[in-house]
Amino acid sequence: MSEGNATWVPFAKEEGRHIPSSAQLPDVFDSLYDQHGLLPFEPGNDPTSCRQLVKNSNIIPQCIEAYKRNIAGHGIALEYLPGESDETAKDEWNRAERFLETCNLEDNPEEIIGQLIEDLESTGMANMEVAWPAGSEFPTIFRMDPKYVRYTKESNPATIKRKRRISSTKKIEEFSQQIYARRYAMKRGTSVVWFRLFGTEGTENQVIPLKIGNDGAYGEPRWFGNAPGVVGSREAEELNVSYFSNGRMLSMILTVTNGRLTKQSMELLKNVKGSQSQGGILYLEAQGKETGGPMDEKVEKVSVNLDKLNDLLQQDALFLDYGKEKKADILSSFRLPPILVGQSSDYNRATAQAALQFAEEQVFEPYRKWIMNEIFNKRLFPAMGIFRVKAVLRAPSIIDPEDRKAMLEFIADRGIMLVRDLIPIAEDVLGTTIDESKFSQEYLDTPIAQLAGSQPSILDSEGTGDTDDLQERVSIIAKRLLRKGSAEVGAHV
């Protein structure tokens, strides 16, 4: 620019798609709330907006996946209630097993529960549709997308009747209660389909609603209090991407004294940006200001200066500490140790074991019991006449090796553990299944201490006669059991 005549040169920024961190998204129930008496969501708390926030977060998806994997990822099992067995409830066991295998022909129950967990942790609500075809022994269950579900107020008087097994008497009794129930609307295409609360009278399909928290009809995701941090983390990452593409907003002032840059030099300055300018030499031409008269073509000396506006060293990215703090806040809302979302740099074996044990006892196991009771054990099973069998979600085997070793040493050295008690341990160590029928009852009832003490040569032949690791000795004895069984029947197990 010339002296006394400042000029702004617009350096073009790189064009790219900007993903907004938050936006007002369309509501599929728009204009239907007053017509059908539906309850609206609080601003920003509707399922569509919550899912958009989850999508824009760099930590919530991992937390939800950790919940799904650890809560429902190990499968469903059946258990008898205390005091029940095959002799008293074998028929109920068979019926419950058949229901779990046929309740949905596309998705198994574990997958449906995983979908409900994802809905709960993303939006704060989840709903399961229960369709009971006429003449069918078992109902069919479906997951309902929260985006298309809305509730009415609790204004409809209703009677619910439930059968319960009384633990003290083991008898089945029926109870009824008067409640105020909601109605549930689901948007399917252009029409609205209505549902009733599970257990109430009516001809509509039923719904089992689940939610997080007790404030409001719909619930609220556990991370919602950290929603500003989710938006802030996203904006910080977008700012970093913009910095890598465009650099700082204004890093220097170019001053031309007694002249002006040529048009060609101005064009060169506009294009000095990005990777194409690296390693090059910029040559600028400036025209001096004429000061003489018509007969004296004197031109003043031109000077060009570059003045930096910010000499501070720019780090690789901005708001790194802010992003770390927001991640820690989200993990705290889920009550998850960082190792479960892939952040394991500060862990060793002992701390990792303690973190997994904490998550299992304080988070995952209570969640499993709650969701299985709400869906199967308190509602679906009693409605099908199943009272002596319950459904549970399996848990992972988290055993401290030192605790296991101490326990095995104690019971084995005192003659408490028998060969038949060793078989499940051997199956776990060897990853196989042992057929107990290949061994005599007398052999299966032999104490481990007696077996190990009477066969020292076999242990010594494996080179471990003086080892202190009882688990290794258990493995050796198990292998010998397999070899003995193979010799007796002429085939491997």
C-alpha cells in the first residue's frame, strides 16, 4: 500500500465443508403436539438433537460402545430362582428358552438390549414394543426408535394386574393397582400409531418404556449436563482444522513507503499461501513516487517493510488442555475408567485390573440387573406364566490371578477340592470340554491333594515338580486327565 493510503488485501481462505456443532434440527412431530396432546421435549433435549451431539463428540460414542459391549456383549442366560430346580420348574425353563430364541426372528435378545442401551445413553429414553399376535403363545418384541416416539400426560386412569411369586411361600399370587397411565404415539410414515403401557387393558400393542432419571416424562442422557463441553470440544477441533488450512487471521503488516506495489506483485502476495509456497523465493516489485516536474523525472527511493503482529510461538493445536478436561468430564458422567475407551497409557496390570473391577461392580452389573428386571423378569416372563426362572445378562470373568492362586492352594492342600471340581478349571485353562462320563465316580471323587501327592513322578516328568505356581500344576494334572481319558476310550475329548 502507498504512504497515507491504506489498502486491505483480502487473502482468500481455503474453501471447505463446515460441520456445525449444534443446529436446530427438524422435528417429525411438528404441528402434531397440540392435535394429539403430546408432550414436547425441552429445547435441545429431543432425540434428534441429542444424537447429533453424540455424533459430534469425540468421546461419547466410545463410552456408549463400552456400555453395550460390557453390559450386553456376553449374552443372555437363564437361572432358577432360589429353591427351584429341574424338578420343580423344568417346563418354565423350556418355555423361557424357547421365547428367547423366537421373540424376534431378525435380531436376537442381546442385540435388541444393546440397541436399547444405545438409545438410553444417547437420548435418555428407550422403548420396546411388545406385539402379542392372536393365538400366539409368545409375544414379539421390537426396539422403537426414540426419534419417532412421543408420550402424552399421565391422565388416563388404568388398572394393572401383575402376578408375582412370593419368595416366602413360593406361591404365585395376582395383584392389581390403580394408576394414571400415558399413551404412546409413534410416527410411521405420515400416520400416528398408538400404544398402551405394558400390562394395562386395551387392544393396542404394548410398550415397555425405559428412561434415565426421574425428572420429566422422557428422561435425560447422563452426559447432558456436559453438553456445552461437547459443543466446545467440537468447536475447538474445528478451529484447529481451520488454523491448519488458513493460518492466523492477520500475522503481519506490509508497508510500502514512497511508492506502491505493482499489480503483478499484489497478485503474487494473494497466492503466497499453503504448501505450494514452501521453499520458494518471493520477488516483489514496487514503483516509486514521482516528485519532479515535467522536465525532471525524479523518483523517490522506495522502501518495503514487513512488521509482525504476533511474535508468540504458535503450538501445534489450540485448546488441547480444554479438550482433555472435557473428555474427563464425560467419562465421569458415565463413571467409566479411561482404559475402557482406549486411553490406557497410564495403566499397569494392577491398576487396569482394579479399574475393570470397579466398573464391573459399580456400573455394569447394576445396569444388567436393572434392564433385565424391567424387561423380562418383572414384565414379560410373568405375562407368559414364567415365575420360577429369570433371565440374566452374563458378566465377564474378572479374577485376580493372585486371589485365584491363594484360593486354589487353600482348598487343594486341605483335600477339599476333588477331581470333579477340577474339571471346570481345566476346561477354562485348556479351552475345551471334558466328558465326565469317561471317568469312574470313584476317580472323580478323589481329592486333588491325594492325586498330586501320589503321582510325583508325573509332575517331575513335566519339569515342574518344585514349582510354586498351583495354576500351572492344575493345568498339568488336567492334561494328564485328558491323556488318561483318551487311553480309556481311544479318542481325544
